[in-house]
Amino acid sequence: MEETVYLSIEQQTGNFWIDNGLVYLLLRWGEGKYPVKDILNELMDKLVQPTGNKGEYYDVQKQQLREYDKRNWVAPVNLFIKVSGDPGGKVEVNGKRYPIRPPEFQLDIKLSKKQSVCDVCGQAARVTDAKMWMYPFVVDPGNFGNFYSGTKRGLRLCARCALAGLAAYLSWWWRRQGSDAVHFFLFHTDLSDLQRLHQEVLRPLQLTGESGGNVRPAFSGKYLHETTLGVLLFLFSHIPSSDVLLEKARQFLASLFGANGVADAPSVVLYAVRGVPAQAFDMKELKEFSHLQRLYRLYEGWKRGMEEIYDLPHPHQRVVRVLEQFYARRQREQETLWRDRIARAVLHWDDPLPVLEEFLFDVLVKQDNPRPLRQGTDWMLVDYYLKEVFQMDEQFIRTLSRFGHALGAAAHEKSEMGLLYALRNAKNVEEFYRVLNDVQFRLSLTVPESLLQLEKGDRIAGAAWRRVKHMLAIYAMNNYLRKETPREQDENREEA
């Protein structure tokens, strides 16, 4: 009897990989009962495509060589599935071996005779041992047993979940950078909302026919966090208005990210996977990013600041340019490690100041033409970020900002960059206060009283002394570089 599966919008599994695949199947076939073989064959037609190259096979009946169009797994599926086409045998002709037919790519789901429980959906059904092409992240228990400890014996899937696993390869966004690739899954626990997300938002925004990926992030690089932040900024840009999405789709996207005022509405979760294409896909990182509604509110605050404080047009682009600037040129390539570390801090609600300080002192200052951070950077990643994320006292932030900027200007006027490095290099609170004492005498500046009130645990006005040191060093060196950079050159860079 022909094996069939039943597809239903009510059958979510809670597994991001399988549910994304189920959505693909539902969008293609709709709810109902279907032969396994029919779905598998159609998925294979989608996943195996002509490469544009020609090959030769030996036609045994006509006893001659014939040309055929080569086919292979489409990118990025070819990074995961290494099943070769079956040539039907080979013969030697003029000292060279040829297939006797164009290679045929085949996959098969061999189900058990007895019913068992599917490890993903929990339904009793005939099951199969999961293969790489069904679920690439758990079939190697040695690598991923820590994530799925219950499947160290291997994973067993029913036919429906196995087909959904294969269909999931057609449902993701991905971006390739050099020898690395990053793959993205947006996930929602409600299968009907996940289906709507794919149908109305992800598919219309998806690129086709580009070898570098099917999504164009605001920026990308070879590291996971920078590209992930670039993808989210790209999505965020379509929430206030969109020239691609229909109005109802834009409003739906806004509701998922809490932009319609319903902050506790169920949100989406983003999974990002980075791997190195090799003989088999070598997964380096698997990260889950939640709290995306909070991230969108932070992004909205940044945009408002760019408009209201700096009176800058195109606030989204201004935010993007601030976040993308953290790279250094290495001959013809860009080293984007600092951008990835800034993005990691933002995505995990961590402190970006140590990276920001390092980038200023170790990259920007040492360039052939030293330059300051882009306009708005210290407000976005220091003032606003510390107030919103760490609830740092706003008045104390303003005090530090004023003093730090005055310190940078005075150091530039008196050619005292060494004082700024001494501030940056302070290893403990005693050294920090010794530098401030030098500042008073050598630059004739008065240190604000609130900076001198050391509290228990080496805290200043409730903040760790090291964070205060980072802030002063960033404000001061950035303003020093701004004084150093010809105004015309800086303005041209901001407009570029």
C-alpha cells in the first residue's frame, strides 16, 4: 500500500527546523493527505537543478557518447547534502570511463515495519533513522548530543517530519561570505503565524538567482553576529514603511516585533547557524536570538535620536552606518572582527564599551589618516545604550560626556594624547584617579565632583569605575580625533 502523510496547520512540533519545513509543504500542497513519493519527487526537482555545465555519458544502445546537462544540489543545500547522482554504471571508452546515463539523484525514506514514536512530533507512526538530508543538526550525535541529549542513539522521524526536514532546506535565508556561510531561520511557535510570516514577508523579501545568498542584510561579514544584526536591521527597515511588502504584511511584521504597541505579543525567534563548507557541513555556531521586540525598541530609539538630536535625514541609514563602521582594512580585505563584537554585545544585551574603546585607540588612531567615529556613535552606543540597557543615571552620563569632550579638546590643544592613553590604560581605580589628577594640573581642567565620589565596590555614582573609565576615554579620544580631522574631510565622509 502506498505510504501517505497528512499535512495540517494544527500539527506544529515546536522544532524550528521541522516547523519551517512543514510551512513550506503547507504553502505548496495545502492541508490534506498526500503520497510520500509524490512530495519527495517534487522536493527533489526543487533541490536538484541544472548547473549550466555539460557532461558526457555513453549510450549503450546507440554505442556512442552523448552530451547531457549536468545537475547538482542547489546552493546552499549542496553544503549539507553530499548524495551523488547514480550513473547506472560506467564503461571505458578510448581509455576513459563514462557513465551509461545522466546521473540520477535519488533519496528514499525507508520506514520501519512496526510503529514507534517520532522523536520530533511525538506521534506513533512508522519511523526512519534520520539522515543528514532530513535534519543536518542532530544526526551526528557526537557533535550535537549536547543540544539534543535525548537523541544520542540517533534521531527517528516519521515520514511527515522527514519530508518536512527535507523541505526546510527550501525555507531559510542564507548569506555566504568567503569560505563561510550563515543560515537564518525565523521561528514562531504558532504554525499559522509562521506560515503567514513566510508567505507575506519572507518570500517577498527573498532574493533569487544570486550566488552569495538569498537575503541582502544591511551589512554582512564572515562572522555570525555581524551578519545576524545586518539581517535584523534589514527586516526592521520594512516595518515603518515598505516598497516591497503589502500593507497588511507590513502591519503583521510590525505586530511580531511589538511596533504596534503590543509589547507582550508573541514574538519571533531567530536562529543563526554558521558553518564551513567542507566534505560535510562543519557547523561552528548555532545561536538563538530572542527578545527581538526589545531590540526593535532600541532601534526605534536610535532612529529618533538621529532625527531629533542630530537633525539627520534618513535615520535608518544613519543607524546602519554607525553599526557597520567597525572594521579595518587588511590589504584588499576588511577585517570585521570589531563589528562582530559590537553586534554580539548588542544582540546579547552586553556592554559594547570595551570594544568601542579598543577600536578607537587601536584602529582609528593608528590609521594613516586618523578619523573619529561616525557622527552619533557615542550617543547611540554609549549615552542611549547605557541608559536603556543598564539603566545608568542620565544626569551622570551627561556629566561624563561634557567632561570627556572637554578633556579631548584640551588634550588636542596642548598635544597631550599621552594623557588619553594613560586614561585608557588605567588598570585599577587608583591609577584612574592618578590620571584625573594629572589632567587637572596639565590641562587646567576641573574634574566634576560626582566623579570623585568613590563608593563601595569601586563604584562611581552607582557605575563600575571601569565603565566610567571606558566612557571618558571614548568621549575624549573621539573628540580629540574630531579636532584633528579637517571639518571638510569629516563632513565629506559623513555624506559619503
